[in-house]
Amino acid sequence: MKKFYMSLTGLAVALSGILFFTYMGATSNAALPRDCESNSIIYCGGITPSELADRYNANKTGDLDNIYKAYGLSAYDMTHAGTVAKMGAVHKDGRVTVGDKTVATDARSIGRHFKSGSTTKMIDGQKYYERAPANSFASNSIVAYVFFDANGDFKAAVLTSCGNPVTAKKPVYKCDSLTKDKISRNEYSFTSKATAKDGASIVSYNYDFGDGKMTNGAGASIKHTYDKAGTYTVKMSVNIKVHGTAKTITGPQCEVKVVVEEPAYSCDLLTYKKISRTEYEFTGKATAENGATIVDYTFDYGDASSETVTNPTNVPHTYANAGNYTIKMSVKVKVDGQEKTVTGPKCEVKVTVTPPEECKPGIPVGDKRCETPEECKPGIPVGDARCEECKPGIPKGDKRCETTPAELPKTGPADFIGGALGLGSMVAAGYYYFASRRSLLSELLNR
């Protein structure tokens, strides 16, 4: 029975060995030679994880722990390669692969001796030499233990044939920044930047706009319109492919805050200036900001008439009738593509149009009828025909102004005698009057 179990155990070890080599062959199609020369870090390498652990622990050269530590590999890594590492290969062109995926590029392996193409690497005061596989590999690839960090990124590799550690450029990928540009009150554009190289590539970008809306698989630039005012945190993440494996990355540098303000608009003031009794000028003021714009102004003059203008300064209006009027101004604004009308008590004024002054009842001042004509006589204006008289109190043109023509003098004897008699009578009368006055004067003097 004991022989049976021993046989069974031996068979199991043989099968595991066959499966190990079959797995490595299927994974990398790489050669599995042993490098038993002085340039090897571990003489003849460590083909299996257990062999690698044993030779690491044996540390016959006394420097293995320092060498592997310099490549980021701990004692635990080296003694548990079967569980913490993946079997892969390092290629002559510098690639490090696991299966059909490239996990790192630009590989360089370390050796103990200087050879063509080497560069010196100091480890704990000891010289070692690194060179590219293109210079050191005889075959196209060598099987290796490939180690990864906590993020799943390449850390280092160890060649199975010689134990030489390998450094390589692991894929570089990160979310660099997210910037914003304000297009309008509630619309923003966002621009993303990310880095992906050495086996990593950018596939697309995802955006969480902070308002419950998201866009996945977008480009590096995108626009978004917010429905409501508020403060929003916008987050961006990057979809990348790392050696064929999809990953999504983000970070605090890929977040921005946006503030969407409420549109502000108001009717602020209405004033007036009196030009004349019936004519006024009106001036209005309004505010529109944070995305609101003024379209026009409407004046309701309170007399059943109104007017819409785009410039509310010194808008004239003439009233036809006396009375008290209330003038109101309203403002049409456009907010987010929609038109709204705003007014208020500050945009109302009252004016009183007084009746015109009268020179006479019913006759306004300035009417021609207010002018008083110059009179030649009471009630008779100058220029009236009645101003000229042929006789006192008798205006020209009156029939009483007409005269009868005088008779021609008579020159016959009878006419002459008559005239002489008339003349004599007049002389006698004069003499008598003079004599009577003289007698009266003498009497007065004698007294």
C-alpha cells in the first residue's frame, strides 16, 4: 500500500510538471532554456515557482534580495511566484506579454557582466548591467514570471531561464483635467484631457453633469444645457484599453463645479419731462442679465393710445384733450428662448393736462378773436366807414350829407336896388348898435 501511495505521489508531481510546461508553452510559445552562465542572476534560473523560491532562499550569491528589491520585488513575491505572478514572456522587441496581451514595453533585463549595449546600474554599491532584449536575447522570447501592482499594472518580470529581473515601461494612463466654458446662462461646454501611452489607449469619455443626466462613450468635448438654476458638480471619467483590457479611470482633477444663475429682469423706472401744455417726453429704464435680454418697450399713455419702441429714452407724446392720465411702461424680455413681459409700480407715472387759457369765454388765448381792434369811437373800429363824418354826428355816405347847389347872383336894376337897400339897412343897424353902446359907456363913466 505504501508503495502505491508513493507511486501515486510521483505520478501527481510528474503530471503537475507536464501541466506547468504545457501551460507556459500554450501561453507564450516561448523557449524554456536554462541559462547556466556567470551572467545569470540565478545560475540556471528557476523554471518552476518552487525552484525559484528555493534558489532565492538559498541566495548563494548573497545579493538576490537586494537585486530583486531594486526592481520592486519582495521576498514574498519571489517565494510565491506561483500565486502572485502570471506566466508570460519577454520578447526580443521589448514587449512583455501575458497570453495575447501586451502588459509593458521597452523591456530591459539585468546581468552581472558588461556586454555590448549595456548600461551600468548600481545596486547597494554593486555594479550590474542592463540591456535591451534586442541585444541580449538569442531567441525571440523567453518565458518569465510577470508581477503586477495593486492596480493591476506591470511591476516587473523575472526570466525563468536565468532569474534575471526585467524592467519595462508599464502602460501610462490617467485622467488629467476637465475644464468648462460658459456659453450662455445655462449652457456650458466641457473639455477633457487624459493621458494613455505605452500600451494604453483612450477609447471614450463619460460625463456626469450633476443634474441627474449623464452621457457615456462621448468625445473629449461636449456641451450641456441645464434646465434649472443651481450649483452642479460635473465629473468626467475615461474609458481606456490597457493591452486589450478595458478600464475606466477618473480623479478629483476631472471634476468641475458650474453655477447656473437665475435670469434677472425688471422694469426699474419711468420718468417724464413736460415740453408744453399737451406734449410730454417719457424715459424708461429696465434691467436684463444672466441670460435675459430686452426685446422692446411699450408705453401705454393712458389716453387709449400706446407705442412700442426699442429705445426708451425721450419718447414724445402729445395729448389731444385736457385731463389726468396714468402712463405705464412694460418691457418685453427673452429668457431661455421664451418671451416674457415685465412691468411694475416703478414704471408708472401720472400727468395732468390742463385746459387752455381763455381771453374770452370759449375763446382760447392765442386765437385771433382775442385781439382787440383800435377804435376811432367807442364800439367803432378804426377803418370802419363810420369813423369819417361829413358833419358832426353824420358819417360820410349819409343822405344828410348831400347839399343843394347855391343860386347864381342877380345883376338886374331891381336886384341892384334891393342889394343897396339891404346894404343900407345893415349899415344903419350897425350905426344904431354902436351909438347905443357909446351912450351906455358915457353913462357908466358919469356915475
